[in-house]
Amino acid sequence: MLRRKTGMVHRNAGDAAKGTGNGQGTVTLNCEGTPITFPVAIRIAPRNVVRNVSFIESGRIVSIYAVHADERTCAWDILTGLDHTGASLRSALDIKTSPSAIYRFSTTTADDKAALRVFALPILPITSDSGMLVAVSIDGGAPVTLDFKTAEFSAAWRQNVLTNSAVGIVGNLRLAPGAHTLKVTALDPGVVLDRFEIAFDGAPQAYDPVPETRIAP
């Protein structure tokens, strides 16, 4: 029988007052009378001082789930159970005009380049005349078009199916600390968006989706 014992986590009192810092401690599990102790650590994100944003930087990454847009036009559908984050955003199958979604976020890192990673599901175009194009823009800049279309049974297609992700990257971004806006526009019907990450140089690599750095609504 596995029993859980209460553990303790401590952090510096000065850091606690500032809302920052790290904590370390242990958690002990009791399995058939044998205690097993594991080290644990916590990281406290910097206090957000930027207003009118929904997502913040933590650990040099801003993580945004597609369905949590601050604003979005019509012609989007929400799908559940197909993606990595619980729900995804799909451009309608009969769009007349390109739908867009807007996300407001803040950053704190200065003097480092960042990359925007857009994660879509590896869906094939719904018709032979359709593509899998998405345009992204930060802070009203010139849109950058990402193409998620891959040839069926190609090496890229196989990798996308294996990971259930198609990734588009916009690199060499310079983002000053403060508030920013990400605008995403689907240029084709049936594009399924899962999440977005704005990662600064030196950000830790993650094998799974980075937990969303969203401010509680």
C-alpha cells in the first residue's frame, strides 16, 4: 500500500515578499513501510506589473493555448480531444473571410532574441484547392505567412503525424520588456491551431507542451 506523507518546501523570506525566488524541499512516500524521499523545487514567477495582458513570461517563455484568445472573429470552431492542450481552434470549413485571433502578453527579458513557435495539428487540406496557411504578426508588424502543408507520406508528414504537431517558427524577434500583441489569421479553411510559444534564447527545451503562462481570468 502506498501512503503519502506531507512534505515541506522553504524559500527565502525576502524573495517571498517580492513574489519571486525559488523554493526547495522534500516529499516522502511510504510504500509498504519503506519511506522514499524525493526532492522538489518550485519557481515563483516575477510579479506581473503590466496591465491589460492575459499571458506573462515565465522561465524565458510565454506559453499560450490557442483557444484562450483575448479577441477572435467569427469563423472559428473549438475542437476537443484531438490536441495536446485539451482543446484547439479550427478555422471554419466554409470561411468567407479569413478569421483572426488576438492574444495579449507581456515579456520581461531584455537584450535577447526570441522565436515564435506556432503549433498546429497535422491536418491535410480539406480540398485540392486549399492550403494550410496561417499569417502571424506581433505588435502590428508585417504579417509572416507559415505553411503547414506537407506532402502525404513524406518524411515531414511522418514526423508531424508521429508527434501530432506541425510547427511553424518565426525567429530573430526583438521584443522589448512590456506589453505585446500576437495576431494570428487563418488564410485557409480547416487549419487547426493548438498553441503558441514565444521563447527567448536560452529557454529550457520541453518535450511536452509548456504549461500555459496565463493570468487567471
